[in-house]
Amino acid sequence: MKRRNFIKNASLTGVGLAVGSSLVGYAETPSDKSFKNSLKSTNTLPLVIATWHVENATAKAMEILQNGGTALDAVEQGCMVEEADVNNQSVGKGGLPDREGNVTLDACIMNKDGDCGSVVYLQNITHAVSIARKVMEDTPHVMLAGKGAEQYAYELGYKKENLLTESSKKAWLEWKKESKYKPIINIENHDTIGMLAIDKNGDISGACTTSGLAYKMAGRVGDSPIIGSGLFIDNEIGGCVATGLGEEVVKTVGSFLVVELMRQGKSPQEACEEAISRIVTKPNSDYKNFQVGYIAVNKQGETGSYSIHQWFSMTKFQDGVNERIQSEYFLKE
């Protein structure tokens, strides 16, 4: 099942929902030190994982790693593959637009040192993840938004592009006939590519990029470009990325939560499951009507994935095998 079919089985439609990180203080104890010291890779490196069925993206990332590139290079170039794919209507060029017909992109990136950069509500530039990296490396800021992010891209030499393809425009015009703004299950409308990589040195980086919720209110930003929600990396512990309904991920600062749970000793799988539990057990949670999924990796090279509903998947490239792994899920109705 293709990655966007996840929405067809369990999520809110864009016709339905309109809608820095805060780091917790941490005092290291002897047991914490022992845990960190134990997190030495026992699995073959390098390693790449990504949300959804994206073998072309993980293949590109692994090519970078096998040629001596860093995990940071790998996640950027891997995500760029999906951003440039006009048949992918949830990322980069060809993404489904907001209610006004504008394709707006969100992305972030984070390296082994904890440096990070993001762009939100970026228009007319395909490779949002690359602009996010430039924000991280070449500016004193973490996040640039809207016209400011776009102008920065032009200053870097990027050319203005029309991101609305004929296919996405046709879908938007069809949606406009009724323009319903109520939750409807089983209509595909959004998802994200999030990618995590560990290079041969054992260093971890991650990136996340999306065109967001289809037919969203103009200006809407989800979890994907928010460090700690859509993505979080701690090179001593591991990393996590999220996909699905961003508003729900933000409410629990999901990716940061997963990494902190791994810091406490949980495996990536256990941490992803606990993070989903935090969503579905909230009072009055409407989790039967939306989807959230997490993937995670720890310093040992162990991986995990979990979602609320069925059909979420992770692509993993390790030991020469580039494969899609179906995620376990919470709702077994």
C-alpha cells in the first residue's frame, strides 16, 4: 500500500481541519551516564529510515553515506528526492495547495550537534529542506517564515518556480466545488517525509519536509518544521520524526517525547508506542478520526515505528537491503 493510502484508511481530510521547542531541564545521574555509555552501535552502519514507502529517497541517502557523506548530507539529499517528485502531492513541487490555491512548504533539519533550522509557509521554492539547512548553517536563526524565507532563498540563488502542477490544480478545483470543512475519514490529504540517518561514525541527523494539510487555511503550519514536534535529534541517544495530523503531534511535542523516553531506557519501538499512547489517552481525544505515526532510531542502530491506525509504514535501508516495513498500530478494530 502506498504511503498516502494511510490517509485513506485513517485520518482527517484537509476539507475538515482548519486549524522553538522547549527543552526540559535534565540533571545527569550515574545511571544516566551508564545508559549513554551503553548506547554503542551493535547494528550495521550506516543506516537510513524514513516515513512511508520512499525507497528512492532512502536509496539516495544511502548512496551519500556509502560514499563517505555525513548523515546530514544524506537526510537532506534523500528528502530532496521526494520534494522534486511531482507525483508526490504531499511534499515539494506538486504538493496540494491551501484553500487559496497556493502551495506552501514546511521543512526542518537537525544535525548531530543539536543545531537546527526550519522554514515555514515557504512558497515558490521546491527544496524547502535545503533552505532549512542554510538557515541552520548560515544565519543566526532557527526559523524563517513566509516571504522572509522565500526572499532568503532568492538571495541564495534559488529561482522562483510554480509549485502548483496541473494535477494538483485539478484536485483543488474539484475540492472547491463543495469546500467542505468538516472531518471526513478515509480521504487522503496530507503526510510528510521524515528521514533519520546514522553515518559510519555513528552520528545521527534528521530532516522533515511537507506541503502540509491539503486545502488548509492560508498560513496554517503543522508539526513538520517545529523542532521537538516533527523532528528531534539527540546524538547521544537517538532521533525521531513524526507524520500525520500535525496539530496532535504538536500538543504532545511528540518527537522530543520519543527521544526522551529512549533516554530513560526504552527501545525505539517502546518509545514510539508510548508517544502514541499519550495521544490516544488524552481526555476527549478524537483519535479514531485522525492518524499519527512515529519512526525512531537509537544510538545502537535499533529502530521502531508505531501509529494510531493501520497502513503506516517505514522504509529502512541497512545491510544492503532497502525495504518497506509495515508499522504496528494501536487501533485494532
